[in-house]
Amino acid sequence: MSIRVKLLLTIGILLLLSLSTVFFISYSLIKSGIVEAKGEMFARISNDILGFVKMQDARVHKGEISLEQAQQEVRDYVNGPKLSDGSRDAAKSKMNLNYSGLGKDPYMYVWSITSKGKVVLHPYALEQVDAWDLTVNGKYTVQDSYGNPNKTNVLFEELWQNPGEPMYTFLAYQVYYEPWDWIIGTGARKEILYADMQKQLLTRFLLGTVLLFAVALVTALLVTNIITKPVLKIKDMMKDISEGNGDLTKRLDIQTRDEIGEVSIHFNDFVTKLQTMVKNISKGVSRLAVSSSELLSISGQMTDYSRATFNKSDTVAFSADGVKSNIASISTAMEQSSVNTHAVAIAIEEMNNTINEIVQNAERAREISEQAVLKVDRSTDKMNDLEMAAKAIDKVVETITEISEQVNLLSLNATIEAARAGEAGKGFAVVANEIKDLANQTSKATMDIKLQIENIQNTSADTLSGIAEIATVIDNVNQSVSVIANAVEEQSISSQEITKNINQASNGIEDISQNVILSSEAVNEVSKDIADVKDSSENLNERSLEVKKNAENMAGLAKELGEMVGAFKV
């Protein structure tokens, strides 16, 4: 689909949207205007009838006519003479002379209903009918609207249904005359009013559509021509370039500064860059032709060099095999030396561990002997304290003995005095005998304590003598342990020095062995590299032949590319 067709379709869609918008706006405006105009007319008619009713009521009050005559004149005046079927010929009413269309058809008619629901004025055969309980679509329309004095002096919509007719919506305006209790209303069927409005709207819509379509068509053609003309120029130039015969010296004429103009500017920039690119490609094609010739010459030289390298690699590979065998022998001998040195180092290490254990045990023995000496000294001090305590207890016991002897003597004197007192001193004599017995028991216990103290003193003396001997033995053991520890420590230093030398020798042998292994690996790598060089030389020979072939192909491509670039005018 071309851009011109797309633009025309877009403008057509916008046109339809515009027409739809105009239609709905016009419909709303006309509807509102008709409702407003009809509401004013209904109010004017209702008020005119109200004026006529008041005039007839004034005649009643003057006594010119009765109330029934006045109401009948109002009915005849508004809806015309009564027909045989009970309806009225509203077309012949005096009101119809003043308001065209007033009657049963096609627009509007006038009615009156009391606040109790009795129809007193109507063009249909409804006069004197009690419509208070009349319902339309389930709603009491008379009670809510047509017979409601509060629903006056305002335009409203309400459902209604005349005898023998379908239900319809009624647009009405009512006034209320309280002396007669008449609610006077004027109205018309809503669909009849809107039908007339739709006719007017359709006429305006058709006229507007024709005018708008003509303007839109002219505008669309002008716009599409303005938009598509530069686009078609861009298309023609792009087509010329894509077909390979483009003139890259041409440029688009920029006549506008809109988006199309910007596209033209960018397209001209693109063509300029493309022109420069084609020029550079053309120069590169020339250099490519020269390079392909040089590449042919170099590929021939590469073939010769690869063959010479292949021959040399055979000689070097043979020599590398001999070096590899010698290094393998050296590696075996060094490996044996390393194993022997490692065994000696392990034995020396075990001896060092043993010496260290001896040193540790000797040190622990020396510490234990020192602790024993300290404990012996503390024991000696405690035994000396025990001997001094025993001596102090001995003195106390002697004091207690002396006291018990004095108590015994006192008890003897008390006994003698009690005997002298006769019967009065018998109780005192009993107490004196008890004291004497206690003194004897204390003396005996004191003697036992003294004997135990003497035993403790003798045992303490023996213990002190034994502790002194033990201290002498421990001191001798401590001196012997110190001598052993010093000797073992000297042996440990010597063995550590030996271990250090053995480890250095072992590390040296391991380094030599490692270097031999590395040398062997290096020789293996050299052998592999030489083999790779040999293979690479052979591959290089093959690749050089392929390079030569590719260089020939590149020369052909350079020629073809030169012909393609030559198709453009730069």
C-alpha cells in the first residue's frame, strides 16, 4: 500500500470521526433547544388556559353563570366540542386557533385533573374518570405527577397511556388553580418531538457531510501531494542506488523544513558518506591488487623456507635423543643418592627425638627433686612447730596438775569442815566429795595427756631425723639429674648439628635431582618442539601453497570489486 493511499485512508477515518462528533454535538444541541422551546410553549399555553379559567371563575362570582357552566365553557374552549364517543374535537377548539397543532395529533394536547385524581378536562374519552389509582408500568403516575399539586410550574417527563394506545413518555408542564382544585397541564409525546428533531438533524448532517467531504477531499489531495512528492524522490534515488547504477553525485532538493525536509537532509548526508565510502573502496581495490601480487611472491618464498626448516629439524631431533639418554642415567643415580640421604636423615631425626625425650625427662626429674626438697623443708618446719606446741601443751598440763592437786587439797579441807558441822554440813560434804572425785579424774586425765605429749615429742624427733636423711638423698639425686641433663643437652646440640648438615646435603641432592628432572623435561619439551617444528614446517609448506592459491583468488576478487565500484559515479 502506497503512502498516498495510507494518507487518504487516514484522512477518511479522521473525516468520519469528525462527522460523528459533529452529529452527536448537533443532536445534543438541537435536542436541548427543542426541549427548552417546547417547555416555554407548554408553560405559555398552560398559563393562558389558567387565565381563561380565572376569567370564567370571576363571572361565576359575579353571578353571570354557574360553576358548572363556567367549567363546561373551559372544556369547549380548550379541547373543542364533545363527540358522540365521549372524546372532544380539539382541532375545532378556540385554543387551536391560537396554537397550531394543539389537539390529539400530532403534537400536544391539554388536560386537567383534580388533586383527588378525577379527570375533568381531556381530549380523549376520559372526562369524569377517577384515575387516582391508575398505574403505568407499575407506577402511580397520577398520584406522583399528574394529580400532584407539588408537580407544577416545572417541566417534567412522565409515562402515560391513553385508552387503546401503547405506553409512551410525555413531556409536560402543569399549573394549579386552587379554587377549582384543577391541575391544568399541557404536553406532547416525546418521540414525536424528537422525530421532528431527527428530520432537521438529518438534513443538516447531509448538507454538512457533503460540504465537509468536498473540503476534505481537496485538502487530502493537497496534503498527500506535499508529503508524497519528496518521499517519491527519495524512493527513486534509493532505487537507482540499489540497482547498482546510481549517480552518487546527485542530491535531493530541500524545499521544506518539516520532517520530510529533515529526512531529505539525512538522506543527502547518507549519500555523501556512501560516496566517500565508494571512493575509499575504489582506492582500496587498487591497493588490494598490488598486495595480492606481493602475496603471491611471498607465498613462494614461504614454501622454500618451510622445506629447509623441515630438513634442519630432523638433525636437531637426532641430537636431542642422545642428550635425553644421558640425562636419564644421571637422573637415576641422583635419585638413589637422594633415597640414601633421606634414610640417614630419618635415623638422625629419630635419635634427636629420643635425646629430646631424655632431656625432657631429666628436666622433669630435676623439677620433682627440687619440689621434694621444698616439701621436706616445709615438713621440717611443721615438725618443729609441732614440737614447740607439744612443749607448750606440757606446760599447760603441769599447770592443770598443780590446780587439780590444790582442788583436791581444798576438797579435803571442806570434808573436814563438814564433819565438824555435823548434820548441817552433810550436804556440803557431798559436794566436797564430788569435787574431790572430779579433781582426781582431772589429775588422771592430765597424766594421760602428758604421756601422749611425750610420745608425740619422741615421734617428732624421729621424724625430723628421717626427714633430714631424705633431704640429703634428694639433694644428691638433684645433683645427679643436673649432670645428666647437661650431658644430654650437649649430645642434643651435636645431634642437631649433624641433622642440619644431613638435611642440607639431602636438600642439595634433591635440588640436583630436581634440576636433572627439569633438564630431562626440558629435553623432552625440546624433542616435542622439534617434532612440532617438523610438523609445522610441513603444514607451513601446505599452507603456503594455499596462501598462493588464495592470493590468486584475491587478485580475481579485486578485479571484480573494481568493476562493481566502477558502476557508481563518484
